Amino acid sequence: MEIFITIVIVLIASFIIYKNIKKSSKGNCNCGSCSSHCSKYKNDDK
């Protein structure tokens, strides 16, 4: 049972990391909320 839970946690973490990398490669914001506090918007203002 512990192995199953560990596998599920690893799969969820991998999916989140994959989503963030995919967004970053497209030039989109890769933070959780994409608000005005996102570092991407701060870099675009300069």
C-alpha cells in the first residue's frame, strides 16, 4: 500500500513539473497563479 501511495505522489509531482516546463518553453508564466507578482511579468517590464 505504501508503494502505491508513493507512486501516486511521484506521478503527480512529475505531472506538475512537466506542466511548468511546458509552459516555460512556450514563454508563458510558469508560476502557480500567473498574477502580476509573477517573475515573468517583472522581467517583461524592464
